[in-house]
Amino acid sequence: MAKGKRKGAGGTAQSFTVLNGRHELAVRRLTATAERVELAYRITPALPERWRDNPDGSLDAAGPPVFFSVEGVDDLGREYLDGGGAFGTDPEGGFTEGSLSLEPGPAPEARSLTLTLMLTCGDEQSTHQLTMPL
Amino acid sequence: MLDTKRGTLLLCSAVGASLVLAGMTPASADSAHGAGSAARADSAVSAESGDNVGELISIPAGESTAATYARVTRRAAEINARTTADKKCTGVWKHSVANVDWDRTPAGTVRWSFKLTATARANLGAAVTVTMPNAWVNNHAINPPYGPHSKASTYDFHGSMNKYNRKGSSTKYTIKTKNKITFYWLIKSNSNPRAGATRYITCAVPPKGTS
């Protein structure tokens, strides 16, 4: 573990339904460094694939666009901006695994971070707030 | 059940996706976006347009990450300086390196989702690190809204922006409709230090609630 890294313990684990109850998002890990906060999650069942490969190497739409965004505020009132993320389907197709980040890293004296997650998949969207200990 | 009027591409379910894959939707999936179809189709721009650029790159042997960043940054700055935001950040921007989906939430956040093509993945390998060395709003360099993410090259890479800081300033600005935004992504192979790709988009912030 890098110096100064803060890693969420089991107590940070949270699960909730997203996208009108069609999927469950489970927070797996919250990691904080001086530069960023990173949240790892799993969504079950897997989100549909947005793209499929064409024989010529290009992409063709296969499912709805999926958008994921996050913003945060800590218990001291400091704001955190979306630092982006990435997600993909596990090889068995059972779930979507991903992570997203916020910037900057938390102030040393901050004790909790409230995240607002916004997830859109085609016509369905949901917004969720969760507070995580730092 | 399928809502054929709106099109299966609006369904967020494995059933909807599997039906699409089985060929039960129109041949042009981009045309199956119901009310949003026109905007999405209209914003699918050609690969060679100056506001929609990308290329596979060969990184010189031994070049440091900082030197690579500096090199691609110079090129990105040149493109940004000469490119106008003629199209809105909506719909899908297709390219042989990566397709990028855009929307803007009713609250005003611009969101994007980025997928590498099979051609790019074949060049880059199984795992990549995606960064955004540079971004601009109205030609002001800003702190890029995307940190490094190292994942399988098949993943969707996504981000969003509402508030931002200009480089060297602690003042928080909020994006506004018609702002010119420019994002420049650098994708590096995790297995081959000489393989990389770039992706560049300049577009205009659309009205709130646009997809």
C-alpha cells in the first residue's frame, strides 16, 4: 500500500438497486490517496453491451448508451469532482465490474465522503447518494 | 417487452441487448433511438473531421511518459487552436480509434463514454491506461476531468464535467450551453511501451437534458 493511502474497510460495503430496480450495485472498495478517491463496484446482472465489433474492426451499436458520473462532498464541505472511470463485463457475463474516481484526494482531517452517483442506461436513469467513511 | 416504437437500444437489459445482437433491430442501430435518433445520427461525424480526430501512434523507444505527454500536448494544442466547435457534444462520435457517446444531464453535467475499436485494441493489447493529458473550455486550458485508468482494453471508459478549474487557478467555473470544449485522450498499451493511440474531440456544450 502506498504511503498515505487510506483504504475503506469492510464497514464501507454497501449495496443498492439502480436503474429502476433492474440491477444491484455493490460497492467493493473505497481507496483514497493524496491525489484521488477511487471507488470499485460491481453491478449485477451485467449492463448490456453498448457496442459490438464489426469484421472490419469498427464498432456497431448493440445496446443503449451507458453514462456514469459522480460528484462528492466531504464532512468538511469540500467538493470533489468526477475523475472518470471505466467498466466492463466479466468474462462469464454475470456482472459488470468497474471503478470510478474523484479528485482531489481527501483532506487528512476529512472523516467521511458523501457521493452522488448518476447512472443512465438507455431510457432508464437513477441517482443515488451514499456516505462512505474515509 | 420490447417497445418497438422507441427502439430496443433504449432498453437497459440483457434481453434487449441479446435481441439486438440476434438481429431483431434495424440494420443501423444508430437509427433506433426514438425521439433522440435524429440528434444522435446527425452528430455521427466523419473520422477525418478536424474536430473528431484520432490515430494509432508509435512511441519512440525510451521516451519518458512526461516526454510523450509533452509531445501529444503540443499537437493537441495546435488542433484546439485551429478548430471551432461547430457540432454539439451529443450522440455518438464515431472514429476508427474509439467511439464516444455524449449527453448532458438536466442538471447540466456533460457526460461521455469512450470505447476502443477492435482495430485499436488489436494494436494496443489486452490492457491499456487511458489518460486525458489536456482539456480546454473556450480555449482555456483546464485541469482535465479524467485521471489515469488502467483497465482491459475492452472496457468502457467514461467521465463527466460540470464544474472545472482553469490550470493555475483555484476558481471553480461551471460549463454553460455553447461553451467550446476540447478533450484529448491518450491511450497507452500496458504490454507494449511503444504502442499508443490518441483521440481528440472539439464540440459545443448542448442544452441541458440533451442526449
